[in-house]
Amino acid sequence: MFSSIVTGSVSGLKSHLIHVEVDSSPGLPCFQMVGYLGSEVKEARERVKVALKNSGFTLPAKCINVNLSPASIRKSGTSYDLPIAVGLLVSLGEISPFRLDDTLLIGELGLDGEIRRVRGILPITRHACSAGIKRIILPLSNVNEGALVPDINVIGVSSLKEVCDYLTCPEEEADSLIAPAPHPDINDRVISELSSSGDFADVHGQTSVKRAAMVAAGGFHHMLMIGPPGSGKTMIAKRIPSILPPLTPEEALEVTSIYSVSGMLNEEHPLITTRPYISPHHTITGHALAGGGMFPRPGAISLAHRGVLFLDEMTEFRRDTLDIMRQPLEDKKVHIVRNTGAYTYPADFMLIAACNPCPCGYYPDRNKCSCTDVQVRRYISSISGPLLDRIDICCDVEPVNLCKPGERSTGISSSDMRKKIALARERQSERFKGKSIRFNSEMSGRDIEEYCELAPKEQLTMQSACESLGLSARSYHRILKVSRTIADLEDSDVITEEHLSEALFYRTSGLRYWGR
């Protein structure tokens, strides 16, 4: 008898519906599996046979063939165990095939018949719902994750026997046996959540750096802070998520999908409601930063999607590791190619970096710094020019002496900064309505010509800056983007000379260290 069960797989963040086709017929006893299978899927044969035996079912001496279609997609992982087992039971007449109409099954089997947690449930459930699937049967430990998707019945099960009881009982009694999981109200949960990463009111002094952080958050610009140890760089970076607007419900599901594929979701509360803040150690490898490996998974820059990636002590990172970010910073995504296929992960993050100006950390204070000019240049040159060119805002972080009068002033709070940023974001939403652009930092050259038009006086200012500083075309465009954001924060329709001067200051602040 032939049967076909629907399950799902994930490649990168892209989901596919997979049909598990099972045929049992008289002949030489065997159990064969085909369909471009990875090693874990090939092992499913033994797991399924033992799980069925320990759940009270006996496989007859028949020729059993299992095909995972389409065969052009490589199958990996352990999530095919449950659909293969149920497909066998349908082909043997234990379960009616009509009970599985518009139903997707997924889960790993233990040898005792236990159904165990698998990765990637959220993107698979979202894809199944859009494809017209009405019900998904999945591990009980994944039920809260699957329930994040409305318009689909989510059935959580803990064992193979429980699945069989559910599919063999009368349909009118099925919901009383295992009720579909309730769907949470995502809109209320997301919009009410703000980052609890601290308040800018806790940062003493550093008025100019807090202003730069507000400009960076206003237009989603990348930012580099340069200053001595203990000046508050890390403290400021940790508070940037607190001034970013809350995630939208769609963004929350997008971020949660990435963590679902990575297997990093909380079982009880899987929905990610605050913007990610990822701060990898400087010893991180290129694969861990960008993603990849033999079985590719998202890296740190994808885990920071829609949030902040903070690189503390940026000059301590390997130069080739840092340069991996050059393309993702432009494309907002990571492409990974392996012999098993091509994988794409989103990487739309806000890069915040911090570094010391020299090996000892105190340059240009010659009372404390004994580094030579060659040592300073060698230390700071670990950040390549092309990567620096992609950073919109560079600012000096001066040391703060809390013993001096006035140095303990706190200034603006995260709440006040967030209100200003929200108004600037509203102006950008109105400006880019109907376009794929969301922030000023995403404007193309043509968009800059349209939305960053300069008056003659401002044009002369930019011309003079280009000639004296030798700015590249990318630097020129990034200065205009930052100027547009500063104007939005000031609720101005036009870019003035003051806005350009502030943007030029952010661009040229670190030139004394790099000598360009």
C-alpha cells in the first residue's frame, strides 16, 4: 500500500514542503530509503524500526521503500523520523490516510517512541500555513513556538503512541484527546516590550558621544567609538538597544525564525520581543561570525539581525575576520555556499564598534602613552580602509573624571532620546513610503540625489570638504545620509550647513589615528 505524508525542511531560512512517500508490498523483506539523504536521515531507518517496536507495532516481512520528495533538495537533520513512522503505519493500514489530509508532521524519535524537539519549527510552520496546511503535529516541546503562527492548528505530542491514538480515534473526539495549542497575541506582546539594557541617564558626561549614538540610532547608521580604557564605550553600546524603536510583530517573527533555525529559542517563551544585542569575543572565527560550518547555521551577524552587533576591542579581531562583514554591511544578508547547497541568512544589523587608540590605550595623552607612532599606526591599521569606509559615524570618547565638578551630570535619558528617534523614524517612513527603503542609511545614490539636495552654500561646503579630505564617493554619500538623519532629528526638511558640519565631524573624527 502507498502513502504520502507531508513534512518540512529548512535550507538557510527558506522552508520547503517535503513529501514522505512510503510503499509496502510483498517481496524480499527490506527497508530502503532514497531521496538525496544526509547521514542523519539515513540513520532514521533504525530509529523508526526500534521506536515502532517499543510503541507496540510490529513491522511485517515486506519490501518497504521510502522516498523523500523532491529528490533535488538535500535532506538533513532528525526531523523526518515522525513522518516516516506515521507513513509506515498508514501504508500498513494502521492509520487512515484521510486523517492526514492538510496535515504536516515533524519530529525526532527516540528509541522508546518519545518525540523530541527539533530546530526550525517556526519558519516551517509559517511556510506550511501559507501553503494551505491546516494542521501541524509536532513535538510537545516545540508547541509554543509553532503556536506563534495563527490560522493553523498546532498539535503537540510527546510520543509515537500518542500520535497514533490521536489519529485513530473518532474525529469528533480528537480535540478532546489533544486540544490545539492556543495562539498568543503577538501584537500586544511585541509592542509592549522595550529593551531593558540600561538607561543613558546612567552615563555620566559624554554628551557628544550620546548625541552620536542618537544620530546612529535615528538612521540605523554604523558607529565606531575610539577612546581609552574605562571611558564608557561598552556602557554606551549596551544602552543603544534601549533607544531603538520596538520590533514590529513581523520583525519579531523574522528574528525568532533565525533563532529557531539556530536552536536557541526558549522552550516556554520562544517569541523574541526585544531587539538583539550580540557582542562576540575578539577571538571569534570567521565561520562563527558570518555563519557556516559543515552543517551551516546562522552566525553572530545574523543573530544580530534587526538589532545591534557590538564589536568591543575591534582592533583585537583578526583582520580577515572583520573583512568578512564588508559584503553583509552592504547587502544586508549573508550567502554561504557549500557542496550540500547554497544558504542565505539575513544580516540587517547596526554595527557598533569600540577600540583603543593604541596598544596601551592612552594615545594621544603622552603623560600616559609611551607607544611610538609606528606602533599606533600598526595597531589601528588592523581595521581595513574598506571596512572603515562603511562606518558612517566615528567619535572620540574622552575619559571622564567623576571627581571633577560637573562631570557627574547625566544629561538626556533613553526615554527622551527614544522619543526624538521615533519622530525621525516617522519622517523617514513618510519620505520612503511605497519604497523598499526604511532608513536613511539604506538610500542609494539616486535616492540621495532626490532626498538630500543641497543649497549652493552647502554644496560649496561639501566641495571644500571633498578637496581637503580626499573623500571617496562612498564617504561623500554617507556624509549626506548622516546629514539627512541629523536634519530629521531636528525636524528640518532641508539639510543646512550645521547639519553637514556635524556629519563631517563624525566622519573625520578618527582621521588622526588612521592618517587619512
